[in-house]
Amino acid sequence: MEKLSFSIRQNFLFFAGSLLFLLVGSILLLTVGNHPSFLLLNSHHYFLLDIFFSYYTNVGNGVFAIILGLIYIFIVKRQEEGITIICSFLLSGLIAQIIKHLISFPRPKSVFGINEQHYFITGIEYAFNNSFPSGHSATAFAAATVVVLTMKNKKWQLPILLLAILVGFSRIYLGQHFLLDVIVGALIGIISGLGCVNFLRKYQLKKLNSN
């Protein structure tokens, strides 16, 4: 069985792109700041994008990750990979929720209210607490990491990464999270995905050796 380090090298575009995303986001945070970066990224809105991101953000919902895992299990017939997707969601979600309750940061709606320029979409139900980190970003990047590491066709690395990044951006666009929340959520997701795939590799190797 291939080692996880080889899998990372084999999926260089995904992990290099993820690193670039994290670096650019971190540089923006360091140079502009967390709250100003939210205002910068949240300030440009268009009607069609409001509709798109209002629905697309659910790709980072745990229900979506479970459905994706079930599709792998019952339709694609890749049971182990499907279970790994679900496990990566559970692990990333657990980590995110623990941090959320240990570090209870206010969300943009609570921070800004009506005192500064911002854009909150009418009809969206907004939360006010437990902003850090973004659970949707964690779920999206966890699932994306597992899918990329376990898929055979490597030409989909960048499109899958883009889908995960769009989930993170949707959280800022919709006014639900700050950039810092998204970056840390993405990092949690990537680490969770790597950990679950590493466990899968060891399980497959053990099963192979026992036959």
C-alpha cells in the first residue's frame, strides 16, 4: 500500500494550492487585520451570487458530507472511502466544536451590527456567537482532502480544491464568519482528512497482510 507521504506528493496540486490559500489568507490577516479583512471581502455583492452562495454554502454542511459518504458506500461501491469521508467530517466537526466552545468569539453580525459598512443578506438566519473556527470550512476541506487522496483520476485536484475554497469564501460572503475562522477551519479539515486517510491506509495494509 502506498504511504501517505507518497499520496501527498502524488496530489501535489491540491496540497500546494491549499498551502497557497492558507498563506495568502494569513498574509491578508497580518497586513489588514481580521475585522477589516472581513469588510474587504464582504463588501462586494451581486444578486445572483447572493442566491448562489446562499445555497452553495450547504456543501460545507455535515449533512452533505454524510450524503457524499453514503454515495461512495452504496452507489460508487467504495465502502472504505465512504466511511473515511464521514469519519473525516466527524473528526473535523468535533475539533471545531471543541474550539468553538473553548474560545467563544462573536460572529460578524454581533461585532458590526449597524455601526460599520457591511453586507448581510436578507432572509439568511445569522448566528451571533462561536465564530471561531468555521465548521463549514472544516467539513468542506476534510471531505475534499479524503476525496483527492483516494481518487484515481488526479486531474480533479484543483477543481475539488476550488469547491472547498468557495465554501470557505461563502461563509465570509454571507456574513457568517471572519477570514481567520475560515483559514483555521480549512487547516482543521485538511489535517482531519489526512489523519483519517492515514488510518485507512494502515487498516488496508493490515487487512492485506492478514490475507
